[in-house]
Amino acid sequence: MADDRATLLRELHDVHAPALWRFVVRLTGDDRLAEDVVQETLLRAWRRPNILTEDEPGARAWLYTVARNLVIDDRRSARVSREVASDDLPENPSADHANAVLDAWLVAESLAQLSEEHRQVIVRAYYGRRTVTDIAAELDIPPGTVKSRLHYGLRALKLALQEKGVTSQ
């Protein structure tokens, strides 16, 4: 039975779909909408097996009536009355910075867990973009001490981040 319906629907499509599509294009002026309307019309025919077995003029009249009603329903829909087609986007898309904000928050919390000496050199080196020599002069400590504090401070920062669930890659 299902094979018979499929065969009948295929025949109905082959006989009526091109003319039905032209009819809907004349009504709407939209090729894509016409394709959708023809597809929906044939789907409704599939759901009503008695249409598939009806004589050709009766089936044709039913198909055209359904297609015309679908076009009318589309024109009355809220989509048509409230949407305005435009080629311009209403706003410039922007990247989502949520992950960057969360990362900065995690780093700030982890930096707060470090000792003052380690935090000072890390902040000056990475956020202030200062050299080891500049940091040593600002803090009045030897450059070797700055390097040591950077090394151990970064290790402590890594551990603090790992405790917060951030994994190293």
C-alpha cells in the first residue's frame, strides 16, 4: 500500500508540480517560496490518500486550491507583516569576550594568592612589560633575584591555576 501511495504521489508530482510551481511563482514572485509551497502542497496530498486516487481534474483543482491557500496564509502571517527584508545587518557582529574576562578573573585571583614579592615581579614583567633590569632597579634588588622570583612565582601561579581547574596544555 505504501509503495502504491509513493508511486501515485510521484506521478502526481511529475504531472502537476511544474505547472503548480509556475502558478505559485506568478502569485508570489518568489522562486524559493514557490518551491516550499509546492512541497507543502504535495505533502498535504500525501497525507490525504483519496486525493492521490482522484481523477486528474479533481486532483489538479485540489492542489491549486491548497497552494493558493498556503500563499494567502503566508501573506497574512506575522512574518510577512512584521519582518523587513534588508541586505544590511542591523549591527556589526562582535566577538564574545566572556572567556577572556573569565580568564583574566582566574589569573587575578591566582595572582592574589602569591606572595607580595612574587606578585610584584610577575605583574611588572608581564603586565608592565618591563625588563629584568628595569624591575631590579625599581625594586632595588639584584637582577638574579628578579629572575629567581619570576621563576618561582610563575611555578606558584601555575599551581594556583591548576587548583582552580585550569589545566596546562
